[in-house]
Amino acid sequence: MITLLLLALKGTAQSYPDFKSLRYDEDYSFLQNDTLKDNAYKSLKFTPLDKSGNTNIGFGGDLRYQYFYEKNGNWGDAPVDNDGYVLGRFLLHTDFHTGDFFRAFLQIQGSSADSRMDPSPVDSNPLEVHQAFLDIILMRSAGNKLTLRTGRQELSYGSQRLVSVREGPNNRQSFDALKLMAVKGNYAADFFYSHYVVASDGIFDDDSNAKRQFWGSYFQINKVPAIKNVDLYYFGYHRENAFFDDGQGTEKRHSVGTRLSGRYGNWRYDAEAVYQFGSLEEKEISAWTASINTGYQFSTIPFHPEIGIKGEVISGDRQIGDHQLGTFNPLFPRGGYFGLASLIGPSNLIDFHPSLNLEISKNIEWIIDYDMFWRHSTNDGLYAPSGAMIYPTGTSDSRKIGNQIESEIVFQPNQYLYFRLEATWFAAGDYIKQSGPGKDIFFAGTTVQLRF
């Protein structure tokens, strides 16, 4: 199958737009009147079903294989695995349009975790309906559009700090949702209500329920003088059986935030702040985070190096046993939040993160990251990317979690093929050493990916 796809893709790299993170955002309607030579790939992306071409169907997909090796997993708490493991994933979708006002999108997902010890459904999930939604375009004119979307779908907003497709882990995440999307010139707004889709390890058994409800609104203003891009948002979250170091039970949490982002010449910047309030049983929630991510690229010297600086503070709980909960909940964040090794989650954390990106050639990039981690509060524990607790408070008075250096080389010969080689070393700090075995972690992996 892969050989046939590569043959079909041969010679098309300069003719089609780049793929998007949200595959449903891709638009191949230009092929209706395009003069590109007919070939198998063009028919794959756009097949007219009537003479006008207004009713049409297209197909696409994503195949990914990864090999990972980890020494001293969970700082020595995980079972020893001397051989590593292989993760495989496929995503296949079809996109059907009829007229200017109706669209249906279907995507299936399957994944495997060969030789991985105790894989979760996020790693191994044979076959599922990942997305299946209908779009009804309620209004469309030049630069304006109002769309109602209903069904299972991916959600992704802003920098994906709180709402992400979760590309890093083997399975992406989705929601059963009703969403209204409005666009007017440089303004865009989403309003949605959803239930989170929980991964299970069978076939066609992923389901959502009222135990994890998620709703909100997201506003974007582009081309703002001086600032460039402004995002404003509100997210509501309800979860039964939530668990934190200082409490558990039914969580009702509200998040309000803003994000400023843009570019000025060789400078880029992305700043975000979020405040959370609500309740966890009898406790009142008061949590927050603030981050800055900036970089400057030297475009006139060899390899066009970009020096980046990222820093963030993410609140933890101030006092065990009181009537407040200060632990920040990242909701549905990127899986590899602090690198692809995915060791630490964004709760109760101070992070300082310099980086260096080098363009070795047109298609090869070398990235070096150095992360320094501390606990924000010594009265709260350490959390995993999933939100599960790694170590509780009371094991150490130290703030220092550790330092992590990561290096990766990315080779992308064209828009269809992607290769990555990576290695991470995490040097355990005093908190890790005093809370468990405290061993340093070595993590390495390679990724091969084909999109079409």
C-alpha cells in the first residue's frame, strides 16, 4: 500500500497545498477548475460526482511508525525494558461536499503498540471512528461565513496549551460536540459544547458520556495594529472523579484566558495568561498560568539559527487540607508538552526553556532544547502529561525537579514524507531523588510518517 501511495505522489509535491494539523481544514475545491494534469492523486483528493463538480468527494490519510527506547522510565519506577517498543498509527478520512451549504467528514483511526509493557488505550486502539461530523453552512458571502458543525470532531485552539489534537501520543483525541463557527473579515469566533471521547482498547468502542463535559467560546482578532493577533477565550469543564494532591471528587472549573502572538521581521512572540476558578467538591478553585515564548532568527548567517526563550509559571496548591485548590488543570493539552519524551505535565510548575534551531539544509532542521523545571509550590506534587499524579507532596521540601536536554533532527524531503530522530536526557533534581528511585532518564526514538 505504501509503495502504491509513493508512486501516486511522485511529481506532485509542487502542485498541492501543505497539509494542515486539522485535516478537515484542507480545501481542494480549486481542483474543480484546475488545469493540473489528471492523475491518480488528483482523483484521490477531488472526485466530482456530478457534471458541475459541486458534489464531490475526496480522501486522505496519515501513516506513522515510531520506535522508542527508554532507560530508567519514570526515573526508575517503571518496569525495565531493554528492547524498546514500536508504535504504529493510521488515520484515513473522506470528505464529502454537495453544493455550497452541506459537508460530511469521516475519519477512522487505528493504532498498535508492539512490545510495549502495559500499553494504555491511548497507545493501542485497533480501530475507531475518530471523527464523523456534518457541516451546515448557514450563511456565506465574501469574507463572511457561519457554520454549524455537529458530531465527533477534533478541537484545537491557539497554541494548544489547553485544547489540542494530542499529536504526540499514538492516538489523537476527539470530542462529541455541537459547534457554531463564525468568520467575518479579520474576526473569528467559535461556540461549542461537547463530551470528551474516552479511548478504549476494543474495536469501535470509544465513547463519550456526561462524566467529562467541555464547553466554551474562542475569539480571534487578526491584523491588530502593533499587537498582530489577539485571542480571547472561555472554557468550562465538568469532570466526575477528578483527582488532585489536595482533593478529589466532582470538578467544575472555568478558564478565562488571552493570547497575544505575531511576528515582527525576524522576531516571533507568543504570550498567554489563564485564570481558573470553580469548585472541587467543597473546595474553591483559584489557579492560574502565564507564559512567554519568543525567538529571533539570524537570517543572514549560515544555517539561519533561531535562538528561542520560553518561560512559564503554572500554579500549584498552596496548602494541603484548606478549603482552596490552587492546582492548575491544563484540560486537554499537547501530549508532548515539554518534549516528545512526555515526562512532566503542565501543573504546579516553573519552567525555563532556551532553545536553538538550525536549518542544516532546505529540508533538514536540527533543534536543541534545554529545560529547567521547578515545582511552583512545595505543598503540591508532580503531575504527568495526562494529569495523573507521579509523586505527591510530603516526599521532599525541594522545588528542583530536574533539567532536561533534548536534541532532534527533522528531515522533510517534501510535504508528504517526514522523518525525525530524537534523544532526551533528563537529569533528576533533588525532588525526584527524594521522592523515588531518582534515576536519570535516557529516551531516544525515530519517527517515519507519510501523509496524503
